Amino acid sequence: MKLLFILDPLEQLQAYKDTSVAMMRAAQARGHEVYACEQDSLVTGFGPEAAKVSAVATRLRLTRNDDDWVRRGASARRRLREFDAVLMRKDPPFDMGYVTSTWVLEAAERDGACVINSPRAVRDHNEKFALAEFGRFAAPTLVSRAMADVHAFIDRQRDTVVKPLDGMGGTGVFRVRRDDPNRYAIVESVSGCGAKAIMAQRFIPEIVMGDKRVLLIGGKPADYVLARMARPGEARANLAAGGKGVAQKLSRRDREIAESVGPALAARGLLLVGLDVIGEYITEINVTSPTCFREIQDQTGFDVAGMFLDAVEQRIKAGKRKAK
């Protein structure tokens, strides 16, 4: 099979921990051809015929050396439907460039391409706000652009976390207590003085036990989670913010959450989802480019990338049967 990965520039990927690299290595190990392109090379046109979506795709050969992990082959503009699957792995922020890519990839689907995750589902599931659909698993949460509403929520909850709706990796996330002398400045900063809606959630003390990444693949949870532990003096546990990842077996509560929300998300074309779970609650539903494969694999030996490739291959085969 031929697989095209839409990625950030290859030189920016850190192979020792990058999930996309783990995916590509697993695909190559199974004999699949691996290609990569960047978001900026996606092109489509309009007219009396169906849109033909293409990109400049580069053939890759992956090595096992994390310091020298890739060899680039020939590059050529190719129609996305020529690939058995197109995997959108561009990192956020989910800006207009990203939104435009989902439009183009949706046109590619109409042209016959198999795109993972579904571009429409990615666009429709803001990684913060998607939690609203599964409120029974959410801690008290508010979304508003009105700073007065946010401050009233902080007063009621006493200890909160505020964050932008379009961030990643812990960027712009603050813990705000009711008596914090900087609370007004923080809310002004995160909301742009009320210019954009932000999310406020009740602080969950169980974060000392880790902010767990629960991976859903084809609607089913992987057997292990990655509990991200905040470094001393830091409220954020994100790996990008200096957190340490500790792999753990999926708990009973983790499984209950995963088995409740997983099938609904998978049915919408979200083949890979990363739930952020603290204590008893989901805090985010990540659908753009979920990570943590490599950390779980290295610490437990559980083949997360293999589980994912199984799901990708099944999706491809199902799509081909449907097309006949």
C-alpha cells in the first residue's frame, strides 16, 4: 500500500519521541510505501469536473537511528487519490491554514481519496469544545468570551484552569485561584480582553497522579495510557511544557470513559483520538495529531503503532469493498 503523511517539515520532527515517525516506521516494516508532504503543497481546482486534489509527495525511507532517521527519495506532484490512505498529521494551531486544509482534504475525499482522520470530523471537533457532547465525563466547565462570566465562574469554583480554545501543548494554559492577584490580567490575556471565547474548568487535584493520554484507535482504547506528570513548580503536565510521561495500564475508569465515547467518535471517521483524562474526568478530546505512541511503546513494549496500522489497513480494505 502507498501511504501519504501530511506533516510539519521533516527537520522539525524529533524521531526519538515523534508519533508520526513511529507510524511511518511501522508502515515501512509492513512493506508499505511511505510518502510525506507539507500542508502548503496541497492544491485543488474547481470547474465543470470534480476537484482533483494533489500535493508534492516525497518518497521516504525510514531508518532505526533517531539521530539520522530519514532518507528522502524523489518528489513529484501526485493526486491524493493515488494513495491508499492520506494521514493528516500536521500539528496545530488550528488556524485558518488548518481549516483550509480540511476543506481541501474533504474535496480529496470526493475525488476518491481515503483521508485519516476525516477532515470534516476534525473541523467539527474543536479539541477543547468537543467535550461538551460528553458532559457526564466533564468537570464543571465554562466557555465564554465575556470576562465577567469567566470571573464569576472562578469565584464559584475557587480554583480553576483557563485556556484558549485553539492552543496545543499547554500553550496559554493558566491555573487561576479565586484569590490570585493576577487573575484579571490572566483572563484579559487569554481572552484578548474579551475578543475571543476561552474555556475555564474547575481545577482537578488528581492531576498530581498525572494528566493521562488515553489513545482510542478505531474506537477502542489501547491497553496502556501515558500519565504526564508536571515538573516541580509547574501546573501544566504537557510533555511540551516539560512534563514527564509514565506509562500505566488502562484503569477501570479509563476504560469506562473510552468505551463510552470511542464508538461515537470512530463512527464519524476519527480513527485516532487522544483523550486527556485527569482523575474521573475528560479534559480534552484531541483529534488533529494525537501523540504518545513512542513513549508507551518504549516503556511497555505495547505495539501502539502496530495497533494503529491494523486499523488503517482495515479502513482501506473497507473503503475498497465499498467502492466496488
